[in-house]
Amino acid sequence: MTLNFLELKGLHKKFGDITALNNVSLNVSKGEVIFIIGPSGCGKSTLLRAVNWLTPPDKGEVWLEGDIVGSLSSKLTIEESKLLNSFRAKMGMVFQQFNVWPHLNALENVVRAQMVVAKRNKAESEVKALKILDEVGLSDKINEWPDNLSGGQKQRLAIARSLAMDPILMLLDEPTSALDPELVGEVLSVLRRLVNNGMTMLIVTHELGFASKFGDRIVFMDGGEIIEEGIPEKILKTPKTQRLKMFLEKLNITSFKQ
Amino acid sequence: MKFDISYIIDALPRLFEGALITLQVAILGFCLSLILATTITIARTSLNSKIFNTIIAFYISFIRGTPLLVQIFLIYYVLPVFGLNLGPFSSGIIAITLNSAAFVTEILRGGLASVPNGQFEAAKSLGVSGVALWRKIILPQTFIASIPPLVNEFTMVLKATALLSVITVVELMRVSQQIYSANYHPVEVLSATFVIYFLMCFVVSRSSAILENKLKVKRA
Ligand SMILES: Nc1ncnc2c1ncn2[C@@H]1O[C@H](COP(=O)(O)OP(=O)(O)O)[C@@H](O)[C@H]1O
Ligand SMILES: [Mg+2]
């Protein structure tokens, strides 16, 4: 038996009557890039958010490098929440709405968590922040306030903020969906670099072109379940289930209209 | 009776002393009120306890549904019953604090509501939680969003301190009363008092605009 890098075991999550996750299991190897696709409301976000316990599942387990993430008890002890924080720091999360901190300038956005969580001193954090901001192409914006950045710049800032924690896994929830079409490319090119650097990633997206080019695997979800998964070629060209066929058709029609 | 400005000039030094006490009471009361209201706000969000929230809701509606004057008297006479002989100054501060905190809690509720949930989530996803989450990420945004109503509340507190004269706190209003009951020139003395209160409030509300502009400039 080989040890999986990331292992999701039988995740269940309900919101009232709505089943957001229904027995979802997934194994991810180190360096794997997995794209998650599926219709709106099928549980993609809930799945990503269960991985870093932002939305704790009702049932099921998440294992990262052989350690179990999170605890199902509703009130965490101080020890448990410390442990959870250290797991979260290892899993960078990027949101559709960027969620950069508007009261901090670009540099401070990238410095803050390094000081609070990684306990680095200010000088150390700033050196690292400057390096990463340069990598995402924001070196000329370090003193800028988020309000003055474009969507693409905000998202790159959000990615930089995560990368500063030296994550071993990145969770990206529709990172380009809120962007004007002409700004999508700059974010995708940052993601491409991450892929080339061997980062393990779970990416929810509707950018099928990007997914087919850079994905090791595509996971198709519907109704809170994983319906099909496999290499991009197989999933996109020869879908097995009716549901995936219909989803791909709809997506093609909409992207054609645009 | 004619308006004799010399009574004002004679009264000014003592009125200024009184104004100083007024400022002290207002600043101290307001700072304590900010601390109390911030604590309540954090507890309300993170405890998520029905009992706690109900207690706070009662506290706020009692404070808002009764005259401050009654609250001041009540605290002044109730505290000694519990063996707390704090004197008028401290009792006054407590009354002002308890009163203002109810309003500040409501203001901060609004400020907090303007902070999107994604701000909490981004912080948590990086491993920032507990005190740091509030101190470094959420509260700064809450306070920035609350500046205008908070400054307004401070002017309310500043004006409300005049009521503390009834429990013999020697602030501006009390000093003013002492002067005119000795010289029998209430019109001159009260006019001066009126202007001093107005100037204090005016400066404070102007500072709101300056503070806001400064933060906007910082971001623009
Ligand atoms: N916090 C929540 N409260 C109630 N329902 C929720 C919540 N989050 C998600 N849901 C519901 O769970 C289902 C899955 O949501 P989500 O994971 O966001 O879907 P997706 O990201 O695939 O669009 C949806 O029906 C959604 O309405
Ligand atoms: Mg979603």
C-alpha cells in the first residue's frame, strides 16, 4: 500500500435538506494537478472547503501526508485548533472573490500571515513577500492598496499571499471566474508556473482548455458526488455518463455564445 | 438686565477647568465603552451562544429604553449597596460607559456586517484564527467602516457628561452652575458654557472628516 499525499475518505456534507457532498472520496498524489468541474451547486466549493476544514464535513476524513486534518467535534480544543491552523497554512486557498485584505497594502497582505502564523520576523517576511510578489508580476505594486488593483492583480496578490506560507498544496476555487476575459490570462500564467514547479493543486474551473492542457486528471461532480474522473483526454473527449455529456455540451454552447 | 461680558471673562478660567474634566470623563468613558463594545461584538460572533446574545439584547434595549439621567442616578445609588463606594467621578464614568457601550455595540454590528465573510475565510485558510484574526484582519476593517457613527457617538457622550452634574461631578456644567449661583448671572455664564460645549463638539466632528479623508487618501 502506498501512502497517498492527500486522501479524502467518504466526505458527507448536508446544508439542511441540501446534500452538498455525498460520499466523496479522492486520492491525490504529490505533484498532481486535478481539475474539478461540474454544474453550479454540485458541491465543488464545498469539497475544496472540506479539504482545509473551512467547511467541516458531517462525516468523513481528510488525510494530508499521513496525518488526519481536522476533527469532527464541533468545538475544537486549543490544541486541535492550533494543529488545524498548521494544516491550513500548508494548504493555500484561492477564492473566486480574491478576498485580499483591503486595509493592508499589497506588501502587507503578503507579510501579515507570515508574521502571525509562520512566526517570521518582519524583515524576513518582507524579503520573502517581495520575492513572491515579483514572481507573480506585482513588484511595481507593492505599496498599492487593493482597492486600486485590477481583478487580475488582486487575484495574483491573493495567490502570492498563499504562496508566502510555503504551501504543499493549493486549493483554487474558480480563480478566474470573477475576472474580465482580458484579465484571465495573467492569472492562468501564474498558475502555469505553479504547475511547472510541481505544486499539487485542486482547481475548480470552467476553463476546460486550461484544464485539458495542464490537468493530470479531471474530476466531474454532480449532485454532491464524483460521477466520473480520469485523464483530461478521456473525460473531455469520451465522456461515459449522460450527465457529463450534457454538462460538456452546455458548456460548449455557452462558451460558443461568448 | 444687560449682558455683561466681564462676567464671562471672570468665569472663563474656571469654565476651562471644568471643560477639561468634561473631556477627561468623555474620553475615559468612551474608551472604556469601545473596549466593552468590542469585547461584546467579538464574543457575540465567536461564542455564537443564544444565552449570551439574549443577555446582550436585553442590555441594549434597557439602555436604549430608559433615560440616561435615571441610569446615572441608579448607578450612583446602587453601587454603594454592593459595598462599592466609588464616588461621583467613577460612578459617572461607569454610567457613561455602560450607556455608550450599548450604542457602540450597535454601531460595531453594522461595521462588522460590512466586512465580507470572505475576509474571515481568507484569514482562516492561511491559519490565522482567534485573537490574531480579530486584531489584525477583522477589527481594523470594522472600525474603519464605523468611523462616522463612532465620532458621532463620541459627541453624544461629550454632551451627555453634562448630566453628571446631578451627581456632583465637577465637570463643565457643574462648574457653570456653581459660578452663576454665586454671581446671579446665569445668562452670561451659560452662554459661555454653551459656546465651549459647541466648540468641543465641533472640533470632534471635524476630526471625523479629517480621519476619514486620511484613510481614503491612504487608499486612493
Ligand atoms: N453555507 C451554506 N449554507 C447553505 N447551503 C449551502 C452553503 N454552502 C453551499 N450550500 C449549498 O450546497 C450546494 C453545493 O454548493 P457549492 O459547493 O457551493 O457548489 P458549487 O461550488 O459546485 O457551485 C448548493 O446547493 C449550495 O446552495
Ligand atoms: Mg462554487
